[in-house]
Amino acid sequence: MPITTIAEHLRVAKHVVVFTGASASAESGIPTFRDALTGLWENFDASKIATAEAFRADPGLCWGWYEWRRRKVTQAQPNGAHHAIAQLA
């Protein structure tokens, strides 16, 4: 399908959903979960920080890990993929 046809479909659409992979966030420095070398589950044991049992056992560790992730997101800057998606709006 030609890009002009796709553009026209987007122009007249009432709703558009964009699905991205983890790499969209990774480009902004937000760690992914499953990357073979740098993914969060390569560096952290999910059963110790990302389950209800883990939270009950050590809420401070769990809150700290989620707070670290939250800070990473708030410090990130949009990248080209984010800007392209925003342009669709």
C-alpha cells in the first residue's frame, strides 16, 4: 500500500492506536525487561521485586526498585519515535 494511501487513512480516521515495542522507550534510556544483555530481568530477580510475595517480604526493596524505575522515566527525553507518534495526533 502506498504511503500516500496510508496517510489518507490516518487523516480520516476517528481513532488510531499505535503499538510500539520496548525499543521505543530504550532509545530514551529507559531499561527494557527482556533484553538479553541489559534487560531488567537479566540484572534483577523478578521473584524478589515484582510479585505480591516479594512486596510482603520486603516492601522497602520493592518500593525502592519501582522508585528507581519511576525516576528513570521522569528523567528521560522523548526520542524520534515519540515525536513521530505525537505528529500523528
